[in-house]
Amino acid sequence: MKVIKDSVHDYIEVSGVARDLLDTPTLQRLRHVTQLGTAGYVYPAANHTRFEHSLGVYHLASEALSHLDIEGRQAERVRAAAICHDIGHGPYSHCLEELIYRRTGKYHDDVADLLSEGQIAAVLAAHDLDPGTVADLVRGEGRLGQLISGELDVDRTDYLVRDAHHTGVPYGTIDHGRLTRELRFVDGELVLEEGNVQTAESLLVARALMNPTVYNHHVTRISKAMLQRGAERLLAESDLDGGELRRMDDHDLLVALRDEEATREDARRLSARDLYKRAIWAEMADVSAELLEADHGTIRAAEADIAAAADVDPGDVLLDVPARPALTESSTRVVVGGEIRPLREHSTLVGALERVQHEQWRLGVYAPADATERVGGAAVRELGLDIEGTLVSDTRPGINATLSEFEED
């Protein structure tokens, strides 16, 4: 057994298959992959890693298994899945997930190939665990897979608490001890026991508040868009392929960007925090349905059109169209009056928070500081945005009333 001091869960005891997996190169790579990607440009203390988070998920999974009286090989499979659930993340975590998927056909939870090779495969074999079965659990398949990936999964519980702790933002504070203690399986479904509607609501509220404050903060989004553009250029201009990018860590990627002439400026801007500014920050009601559903190629073509209309370099325009907001926690299942019900059927908070998420949604167009006015005007025309009020300048005070005065611009 190994005992590790954790900033969130205090002491974590790691034993069995998880202890043997811990020192494999596949797991150790996660020490160099930041949990929150580019959010560190906003919150300087948000430098925690996927390695710490994986330990936290393992710890909460072990606690849940104990409360659910699940032991033996079944429990070891879940523990292996918990500590390995993030090994499929590329550099900067979710920032490059869509790019990697377009190049490899794999999202971060598609880990079957990574579990079936090298030292990690040898460890699983030594514990008589099938890599394919563990990979299925990582994807949330089967009864026990719900613990790793689902509305009540221990992954979500750990990252909300951990991200709040490291950013200093109080909104992610939830009673993770109660959440794991009150989990039950009823007819094969993972649910919260009777009397825990408020417990489920706390998870929903935490996620809804962390989204605009941390995960979708405008500086996080701008730097993420710049990183994505740089990584795309790197793949286009070098011999690097998507599979190799997927196995890089944050440092590997930054060095690769610096070493390639076509992406050297991208690396400089990211290293120096010389970020683009908002030329447009538009509400959902101002955006056409076609643009909301635009694919990657359509977005890149729109960027080129905006750049041409603004008479700027094509690389000076970034169009950021987030997915439609979704409150997945609203389908969390709770026992009410002896019946299993989705939270949305028993909580008036769900509807209110879904409306808030739609109101907070923003389309962004970003450009260098000296080009925001030209790019903003061109974007309004080229994208067919309804109102001139969507045009913003980051040099004006009070540009976004939802942002805290304590957050970095």
C-alpha cells in the first residue's frame, strides 16, 4: 500500500492494481497535463494536473465501492478504470479533444489501445484483469461503469471540488462525502438514496456556476482557441500526426510549437500571455441557427471571410462557437417516495438553471488588440448578427457584467 497526501481528500491509500499502475509511464505522463487546460491564464493557482485528479477519482471510487459492498475482482476492475480514466487525454486536457478526434477518431475516454500495450497492459495482466473490460468501464458501460462516467460519477464529483479548490472559486464546493455515501444501485441504475434531492441539486448548481466563472471564462476560451489554431498549424506544417499529438504532454506541445517556424508566434503569444481580445461577444438570440450548427470547416471558412472583409491576416481571426448548453446533471436519478425519478421532475431549480445557461451562452470572435474594431464590424456583417450591441472592446470598462472584478481580464 502507498499513502499519498492530497490537497483535497487529505490522505489517499493506494493499493492493489492501482498501486502497480501508478508508476507506469502512461499514468506518470498525466503529471504534465494540466487539469484545466488554459484556465491557468485566468486563475494562476489552477496548475493542478490530471494525475492528481486521477488519484482523487480512484479515492472516491474506492469509497463508493465500500459503501455499495462491492469487493473482489469487480472492485479491482473499477479501481483500475478510475485511476486510468484520463490516460486518453492529450496536452492541455479538453482543449485539443475535438482536434485529436478529427485526426484519430478517438475521444479521451477511448482508451482500449492504451490499456492493451506496454507496462500498463503488463500490470493488468498480472492482476488478471482484461484491458477491454476496464476500457468499457472508463466509457461508462455496464452497471459499474456508471460510477466512472455518468450523471453521478466520481469523476465529476472530484473535478468540481478540486477545480474550485485550486482556482479559489467557491462555487464548486459540494458535500462529496455524502454524494459517495448515498449512492445506491436500484434495478441496475445508480441513484441517490431517499432524502437526497438537495444533494443532487448541489451538484447541479456547482456545475452551473463553475461553467461561466472557470470553464467558459472568456480568457480561458480565447487562449483555448489560440492553442487549437496553433496545434492545427503544427499538424499541417510538420511531420507530427494526431496519434503523436494525443500522447504529448503540455510541455511537449509548447516545445513543438516553438520549434516549428509556422507556429513560433503561437508559442510566443501563449508563453507571454499575449492573447487576442474579443471583437464580438454575442448572445445566442443574435446568432443564426445555421451558425449554431456549423461544423469545423464552415467555421474556418467564416474566419477567412471575416479576415478578408476586415483586411487582416487570416490568422488574425478566431471564431468560437460553443456547443448548445446542456445541463446533463438534470437527469440525475434520485429516490423520491420510493420511486426513482430524474432530478428535473422533482426540482424547480433545473428549469431555472437551464435558462441561465442559455442566457450566459456567448459566441466569440477574437483578434489581436489593434484589430478588434475592424474584425468586429466585419464579423457582424459576414455572420449576419442581428444587433450592433454584440460589438465589444476589451478596453472598455464593464464589458461583461457577469465577470468578477477579481478575475484577470
